[in-house]
Amino acid sequence: MNPEQFQAALLEKGIELTEQQMKQYEMYFNTLVEWNEKMNLTAITEKEEVYLKHFYDSISAAFHFDFSQSTAICDVGAGAGFPSIPLKIAFPDLNVTIVDSLNKRITFLDHLANKLELENVQFIHDRAETFGKNPNYREQYDLVMARAVARLSVLSELCLPLAKVGGNFIAMKGGQAEEEVQAGKKAISALGGKLTNVYSFLLPVEESERNILVIEKVKPTPKKYPRKPGTPNKSPIE
């Protein structure tokens, strides 16, 4: 998917990108490739692949969820900024917080945000488990997002404590979402969430399966969650 095809594919979905926004994606791509030579940010560096598997794939959440408001988003474990930075470029009013446990990725994101002149973005170096206990951030976000970071039962424990009651958690997944949903039901419920929608589609060009799981935060998360760093992964709530 080259930049022109990327722009046209989004327009088909009702998302119109300006010339300035297209320049920002181009700059994002160039910065990603340049920094990737110094540190491991992504295995995907071919231009057409980055536009399809990173940029388009990240924005696909907006085909099923309204990002046009000035929503406060927390992106957990965003790595090189996916999905929240491609979404922020397309929807500049979003207020984005990224939390990541690797400081070098935070350094990259700081540099990227300055280069792209992004406003209302903040990057925090922390483990999601500790971050979710911090009263400054806990249950403060309209929307919490994660893209294929861990299995759903683990992700729910890292993400749901950050969503405010009435807010949402979106997990972006590849295939096998049905199995993850079954295994994650107990965790979602225990953490105050309720699965409201699963959107399945094929990524254009390569036709690989994608699933967008929307979980509403219906009640506060019990204080004991998230558990200590490493625990959710070692013994998921299943």
C-alpha cells in the first residue's frame, strides 16, 4: 500500500487526509526507518508495508469507533507509537498518553512528536502495572488502547484499570480473537469491563485477519488490580 493508496483507502472509509497530514506520515516513516537502524523499533521497514501494517492498521480502529472528539486516550505498550500516533495525525484533537516500559522507545517518541509538531501528547516511561495503580492516571481515560501486546486476559488487567467508568478499552488483534475472548471473559468481568463489540475484517492487499474488540468499562476496577509487575503475564485471570 503506497501513500496514495493509503490516502484513497482511508477516504473510502470517510477519513479525509490533508497534504499536511500526508507529510506527517511521510516524516513518521522516515524517522522510524532512521531510528530503527540504531534500535529495534519494528521488523517492518518496507515503505508499503509500514503504510499498510502500521499506519492503515492503526487507523482501522476509527472505522468502528468515533475519534473525532477530543478524547483522552491512553495507549499501553505502544512501542514505536502504534496505534495512537497514526490516529493522532488523522484526528489532531485527540489527547494522547503513551506508557511504555522501555525508555529508549520513549526517547524515540519524544523526538518523533517534536518533529511532527504534535500537541497534547505525553510519553511516560513506566510498567503498565505500576502506572495503573497511580491515582493520577487510574480511571482517568475515555479510551485505553493496546495493539497485539499480550493475550486479552493479560491486556485487560493492564488496560481496564486506566479507563474511566463509562469509557472504553479497545484491543486490536490479529486472528484467533474468538479463543482469546473466551479465555478473557473472566478477566474482563473481574476488572469491571463488558465486551460490547467484536469487529472482524481483512487487512487490504494481504488479506490477513484483524479483530477490533471494544470493551466498555461498566464499573470501577477493584483496588487489588493490576497486580505486581510480571504477575498478570505469569498467572492471567482465566
